[in-house]
Amino acid sequence: MTGRTELDEVLAGASGPGIVAFFDFDGTLIEGYSGVDFYRDRLRRGQIGPVEFARSAAATLDYRVRTADITGLLTQTVQAWAGLAEQELLDVGERLFGSTIAGRVYPEARDLVAAHRSKGHTVVLATSATRYQVAPLARDLGIEEVLCSGVEVVDGVLTGRVAGPILWGEGKAAAVRAYAVAADVDLSQCYAYGNGDEDVAFLDTVGHPRPLNPGRGLARVAAERGWPVRQLRGRGRARPLDVVRTGAALGSVAASLGVGVGVGVLTGSRRTAANLLASIGGDLALALAGITVEIAGEQNLWAARPAVFVFNHQSALDVVIMARLLRQDFTGVVKKESSRDPFFAPLGMLMDVAYVERGNRDQTRAALEPVLQRLAAGVSVAIAPEGTRSSTRALGPFKKGAFHMALQAGVPMVPVVIHNAGDLMWKKSLVIRPGVLRVEVLPPVPTGGWDPAELDRHVDGVREMFLDALRRR
């Protein structure tokens, strides 16, 4: 697994856009191969006939078994796209990124990209894949420059022909050298990250070649040339121990709920029961899942209560995280679908959460009225202003509900920045991965002087605080 050494190397090195970090895509930034996702999607939709299936199988055999280059396979793929509107493929790429590919991004590779960007380096994605496969991740990572295999488009429709060289093996190396000439870049000062045996020529173009998850041939070359090699841990197939830990964590939440209900019955106080559930359940669940929590600004959790605690939403794990942080005298605002979740519904009942129906403003206003009463009674509120979980670390747009709530109640807002919950439990995952969870709690934001007419400006200001914090780590 990648340690801090690569990040430290980058962060301790020179700065400026003249230093370029070239990243391969399939197998380097993401686990697996995006072309497979596109093919499976067409197969599921009945868009692949027997002739194309046979040709694709032959090309795949040529590539996988006979170690041919990817030219035949990519040419076959592009031919199958003939007649499709380009926008259709762009839409497919976005859909597959959100549903599948985003969950296979290596967290350590994401950190490497962020480290280069923090140094002002130019980051370039160099890949044999097409832009339909890579554009969503490039945008998500803030990579503005992409070197990829081209596809011919006429009047918005794909012709079925490849446009220009396929960036595979020496083709990718040639594209990097051409880029360096055009951009007046000294490649001896640059970095390159790749994984395949065919990436030897690509990595050899720069002064800092860094194989990630290398194939057998690349690993041998790296050993001969003294290139540092790193193995990244993917989030694909869960290990048995992770499944056991996840079961134990969920079991501990259920047990804590039972204890809380028992105490609530004995004391006649739902708030006492909820506090017990939050303080015990959050700690125990994260510990059993193998998660260590690093909190910056922990004092801000207690600096001003009651408050509206706003957090960025990446994972189902966020509910447990907020319980671990807030511990007592708080409730939440949750989407209405969660009221039908057999696991969450009992927790929501004990915590006295408010359910809101997304897209229904009248219902949302009615649901938030009791929340204002809870704030007036000294109970804080936790809410995700994005309204839904993100597939990546990227921050979505903020809705105004939390801001109206804080303004009307006259309480401060406390931004809680969760840096990497999605790396530990992705949006569509059922298994928690162990690791270090990084959280940053920003100072309370007073709302007393806010003008309701300028609420949009305040929303943008708080969101910018999140963006600044996410860029810092």
C-alpha cells in the first residue's frame, strides 16, 4: 500500500506548473479496466449481437493471452460505436462513473494527484482509453489536460474509426514527448505513474518514474532500473476480515440501541436514551470496524451549542461518524426514504430525527418546524446540506434548508468536514474498510448578523470553507 513516502517526496520537491505529473488511467488511478464496464453495460442492454461478441472475444483473447497490444481490441470497440451520437457515449460515461468506476478509484492515487496539484504542478492524464471513459474522473480530480486515444466524430455522430494514434506502449511515450515539446517542459523534472508492462516506455520518458501496482514485466524492469514501486489497495472484493468487522460494527449499533431503549424505559427520558446510544454506539462501531478517527478542531464541537452542524456526505458511515463526534443532545434531518430502512428506522425513532422528502418544499418546511423547536430547547441538529451522498470526495451543491434553520433559530452553524469516509465505505458498498478517518471541525459560524436577502452569499461562503478544508488535506 502506498505510504506517506510518495506524498512526502512530492510535497518536499519543487513547485510550479513546469513540473508535470503524468498519470495512466486503467489500473493506475482506478482498479480494473473501464472498457469492461462499457462493454458490460452494452451487453446488459442487449446492444451486442453474436458477431460482435465473437469478434470482441477474439480481440480480448489476443490481448490477454497472446499479449498483443490493445490496438485490435480498441479498434473493435470503436467500430461497434459507429452510428452512436457522441452525447450518448458521454452520458454513458457519466452514468458508469457514478454507479461503478468512482468506487474503484484508488484513494492513495487520488491523494497523489492532490499532492501534485497542491504544489502547483501540471497534472496530465495519459491513457490508451477514450475520453468517454476518462473525462468524468479527470473532472472529479481537477485534471484539465488529457492525452488519450481519439475517436472520429462527424456532425456529432461516431464514424466507427479511430482518430490518430492509439496511446499504447511507445504510442503513449511519443504523446508525452510531443506534449513536453509543445509545452516547453523538461521531462527530467517530471513524474509518471503507470502499472502495465506496456508502460515501461512511458515511464522511461521522465526523471521520476513511479510504477504503481506494476505487472510482472514492469516490476522486473523497475527492479533492474531502481524505480521505486508501490502497491495500492483497491476497494474491490472485500476481505473476509472486513466483512466480519462490518458485521460486528453493525451488531454493536443494534446492541447500543437496545441498551439505550432499556435506559429510556427506566428513566422515562428518550433524550437520555439517545445520548447513551450516540456516545456508546459511535465509538464502539468505528472501533470494531477497525477505524481510527483523527479530529482536527475537536474543541469546535463544544464551542457553541445548540448549533446546526453541517457535514459533507460521502458514505452511510457518516451517520455513525456524526454520532461519534456530537455524542449528546443532538438530532438529525434525514431523507424520507430512510424511515423505511429497517436498520435506520429504529435509530431515527430514538434520536427523534426529522424526515424530509427531497424535492417537496412544502413538506420540508413542515418537517423543519419541529426542528426549530428542538433547537430552541437546546438540542443541536446535524444535517448534510448536499442532500445526498457523493460518489467521490467532490463536494456537491448546498441546499438552503440548513441555513434557513440556523438563521430562524438564531444559532451558529458548525462545519464538519469529513475528508475520506467514502474511501472507507463507498456510497454503494455494504462493507466497511479499516483505516484512518480524517475529520476537521471548523469554528462556529455566527448567523445573528445574517440578512435573509443575502442567504445565497452565506451559503456560498460556508461551502467555500468546506472546499478550502478539503483542498488542505
